[in-house]
Amino acid sequence: MPFEYALPEHFALLHLLGQVEARFAADELAVANVFGWRAPTGKLATGDRILWTPGDPSKALGQIGPARQSQTGNPRSLATLHELCTCLILGADLAGKEDERLQYARARAIYDAWLRAVYLAARGTFTVISSKWVRVPTERVHGLGIQVVFAIDAKIPDAAKQLAPVDVGADLDVEQLDHTDNLTLPEEP
């Protein structure tokens, strides 16, 4: 049997990223979300963006904990990975490059929008581990960043069961000769 991996939406971190992107689109926030391990450029003044890097700054993946609701779902959960991710939230007010108050306000506004989107998508399943200001060490600010390390609960799945779930109903049209009856089978509680 060949190795199969879950679709991206089954990975908690990628699902969360998609939910944050959707929330930003719905709220009409023009902030790019970039996923991966590429190092950010030295310049912060290239516009607003959030860099999502799996792991913490030491490259740790996260800790394994007991399965949550281990007997439910298909596939069932064997364990929970408290998967770490580092988000570098970058904001640059390009109209006021010399004004540190504007740079601060821009970075904080993006941070607040990011935290709101994460909260609405993953309430109760994420924990902020640490956060700190990031600034390119130059005389002038030209934008600021906030680095956030957080953990998201990710299911470690068992092999999928090949059974239909019990919460499935059916709505059928049954034909016999020239007569058609509709048969509805309710979901089992």
C-alpha cells in the first residue's frame, strides 16, 4: 500500500493560514501572507506582509500531547501535535517613513488584525508562546515587525476507517414500474 498524506486543508497550520487569508480578504485588508522557510529581506519597508515559518526560531516542531476526542472522527486521532509556527508580522507606512509613531501604529494594526483572524479561526486550539518587536538595526525605522511564536493543535491521524459514518442520512427516489416514491432515511443519533 503506497504512503498517502492528508490534503493540505487537513493540516491544522495550513488550514489556519487559509482561514486567516480568507478573513483578510473579507475584511479587505491588503496584507500578503507568505508561507515557507525563505528568509525575509533585510528591508522592512517593502509593504505589509506576514511571513509564516513552521517551527520556532530554534526550528523545533512542537510537543506531542494526548489525542483530543480520540475516538471520534475518521480517521481517529492518535495524538495531538502542538505544532509551533513563527509569524513575522511586518508593517511599513511608506508615506511616513521617518515617523516612528506611524510605523508602530501600522505594525500594531496588522498584528491586531492577525490575532483577530487567528482567534476567530482557531479559538481554543492555539496558544501564543511569545511575541517581540523586530527592527532592522539602522538609524531610521522604515517599518517595524512583530515576531509571534504560537502553537496550534494538530491532529496526528490513524488510518482512515473504511466505514460510512453513523451521522449520514439518505434521500432516495425509488422507482417501480411507472411509480416513483421518495424514501428518506434520517441520520442516526
